[in-house]
Amino acid sequence: MSVGRPGAPGGPRVRLVPGALEVALAARRCTTWPELAAAVRECTACAELAATRRQVVVGDAPAGARLALVGEAPGAEEDAAGRPFVGRAGKLLDELLAAAGLDRDEVAVLNVLRCRPPANRTPRPDEVARCRGWLERSLELVRPDLVVALGLTAAATLLGRGTKLADSRGRVHEVDGRRVLVSYHPSAAIRFGPAGQPRSALAVDLRLAATLLGEHR
Ligand code: SF4
């Protein structure tokens, strides 16, 4: 069941799992990024994650960011540092962004979940549904020209269930007034190695993002 749509009267889309509506309403009360960051840090809507996380990873939202990257969830290093994409995957992401002519310091970096799932397990659907309110409000506050979903969890969250990553790459999806590209998660690029398809695909997709941002100026 859904309530409203992002950017439309009635508020963000909310799957009514316990806690999701409360998160969405709390998120909508935030009118600035610092307000949202403070509110997310207090969130305990997912009892297991709130009990096991070291800290909430709110995300990076530099002023004027025109590109937003959305990953899956914090890993162990992000959980320890309190910032998204700081481990090996983050280093690779920084390299590929730079190769595409994009500066990480000017890019918003978010995750579908703001808290680390224990042992880096895949986020559960109820957790994704709860944290969606924070994600939607984050995107509304950042107002990027383009969003890149990194990996299947982010792609399915932004484009809908049933999304297939390979089929969705290479074209712009217009979703709820947003332009969305889909690519692989940097962790997949690491897992398959430097010569693997995910790494080359991620490099290509970030270059496409840079091109689209250049055209959109
Ligand atoms: S994952 Fe999101 S909704 Fe769940 S406790 Fe963390 S911040 Fe709250």
C-alpha cells in the first residue's frame, strides 16, 4: 500500500510497514539538511539496526550538489567513520568519479539505509520501507539534477521492484520528476576485479552522468 508520491501533494511514497509513516512524517518536518541530519541521527525505527549500529551514516550533501549517488547501506568502515563510501568501495568510487571529471566533494552521497545491517547482510524490505522517508526527503532537500542508483537495492528502491540492473543501465529514467541512472555498486566492481564488467560499466555510467550534467547546465 502506498501513501502519496514524492514531490506530489500528499507527501512521500510510504509502504506501510510499522514505523515507516512515522519516519516519513518526521522527515517531512525537516526543512534543511542540518535539521534532517540531526533527526536521522536520533532514528530508532529499525530496532535491530539501532541496537547494532555504531553510528548513523546520514550521508554527504554538499551545497549545490547537482549529482546524487545512492548506494545500499553503510558497511563496517562507514559505520565506524560515520560517512558513506569511505572503505575500498569508496576509494574506487572516488577514482572513477575523478576519471569521469566529477569531484566527490561536489556530489551528494546517500544510502538506501542509514544504518549498517549486521554482518553487512542485504537490507530487508521493511528496513528499506522505513528508511525511504529519509531518502526521499534527502533528495527533496538536495534537489540534484541527476541521481545515480548504485547497485540493485538502490535501483529497485528508486525505480520499483522487479528492476533488473543490467536491463536498466545506459538510459535516463524519469521517476517522480527525477532523472535517474542505474549502475553497479562499487563493491561489485571490486568483487569482480579490475577487468570485470561491473567496474567498466560503472566507469561508463559515471561518464554518462557527467555528460548529462554538462548538457543540463
Ligand atoms: S535504517 Fe533508517 S529507518 Fe532504520 S533505524 Fe536507521 S535511520 Fe532509522
